[in-house]
Amino acid sequence: MWSNKQSQDSSRTPGSPEPASPAASYSSPASSRSSAPAARNLSFLGPSLEIKGKVSGEEDLQIDGKVEGPILLQGQKLIAGRSAQLHSEISAREVIVYGKIQGNVRAQDRVEIKKDGSVLGDITTARISIEDGAFFKGRIEIERSKVPALEEAETELAPVTAG
């Protein structure tokens, strides 16, 4: 197997595109396996940008500027960069906060507030991480995923026998 790959690499001419790696050929789309890491598109809104209005999309987004208005990234990741100032209701798969968010945050998977991050608003998520030095003021509601809840219910109903 390795010698075959080496012969393919040596037959490549300089400047020609590299063939897809074996790992890439076996990976499945992110939609079919949500827990599997996948290469994702990441868009940026730079620190000099100011947006007033709704932001939505189907790719991961890093915001380093100012946004006033709802941010809807269902199934995607939002990164609030160090210079971010968001006055927004946020809904995403994952939210990572290095800057400032004022508004409620709903994340299907997790929320991370880093040491210099700030969230002023309620958070609803399955998992949360707040580092030392971070600021948070609001309510946290942990939503359990349906699969673990079903497994817990089954173990509670399992018959107990004395041995």
C-alpha cells in the first residue's frame, strides 16, 4: 500500500494539485454524523465591521466587529472574537465567547466563555464551560439530549434482583 502511494506521488508533476488524502475519501458529510469532526467553512466579520440586522447562514462564523440583531446559525459554530461586541439573540450549534455578548444564547451542543469573555443574558445549552476570569450574568438552563435521557429511563426501569 505504501509503495503504491509513493509511486503515485513521484509521478505527480510539480505544481499539479495534490490528490485527496485517504482520510478525506473516507469521511462522510457532517450532516450524516453530527459528532464527527469535519472540515468546515469559516467566515469572518472583521473588527471594523458594524452590522445592524439579522445575520444567518449555513457555515461557521467568527465575528470580531459589532453586531446588533439576531444571529441564527443553526447547526453551525459562532465564535465571538476578542474585539466582538454582540447585542444579539444567538442561536447556533456551538458558541465560543472571547469578546462580549449582550443577549440570550441558545446552543444545541455547547457554550464556552473564555477568560476575557463576557455574557450578559440567559444561556440554554447541553454543555457549558466558563473559564476563570470570564464574566457571566444571567440564567443557565441545561437541556439534556434525548438519547441519554432515554438510556437513564431504561436503567431506572430495569428490574432489580437480590443476589
